[in-house]
Amino acid sequence: MTQNPPESHESTDLPVVLLVEDDGLLLMEAADTLVDAGFEVVEASHADNALSVLESRDDVGVLMTDVDMPRGSMDGFALARLVAHRWPGIPVLVVSGMGTPGPNDMPDGARFIPKPYEPSTLVRTLRAFARRAA
């Protein structure tokens, strides 16, 4: 009996996502959602870890960061602005359950999704980033 090949996720066309989230359960859930959608995910538990990843890898294609991160030297808004400045080719997605961003919180071109978000919204937004970067 012949098995059908697994469903293609077009993973070769999807960017590596740097996922920054201090809550371990939320990090795991978001990572699982993205991997299931065909993304490669690199996890970081706070902004300082994320910067180390960006400085050591050249294949990160999207930054997804939570805002409120008690550990580390900066919150997600500061990380988003820094990444937009140092790595302008990396699109930024900011997520938060603490309200909406103010006028100067996010860099130009960044997107915001409030928590809790639907997994399909997350995947759709990151795929749109991939199409924009292609």
C-alpha cells in the first residue's frame, strides 16, 4: 500500500521566526502553531536572548515579540525598535495582552496583534510578512 506524501506547508518559502516570549506555556503554544504551519522557529525567553540569536544567525526572517518581559534589559517595544534599526530587513510582529501600543511604541511597518489571538490570525499575519519580503 502506498502512502500519500505529507501535506506541503511550502516551508521553503516561509521565513525563520524568532519568537520572543517570557511565558513558557505561551512560548510553546505559539512555537507549536508556527511549526505546524511550516515555519522554522527559534525561541528566546527575553530580549537579551533574542539579540544574541540575531547577532549569531543570518537566517532570521521575522521577529515576533511579546511586550511585557520582566527578565532582560528591555521590553518588547524597545526590542522591536532596536531590531527595526539594526536589522531593517526583518519585519516585526508585536503581541500583547496589556493593551494597544501608543503612537511611538512600535517602529514603522511593525504589526500588532492583541492577546489572546487566534492561531490562524498569527499564521496568516506571518505568512503575509513572508509574501511581503519575497
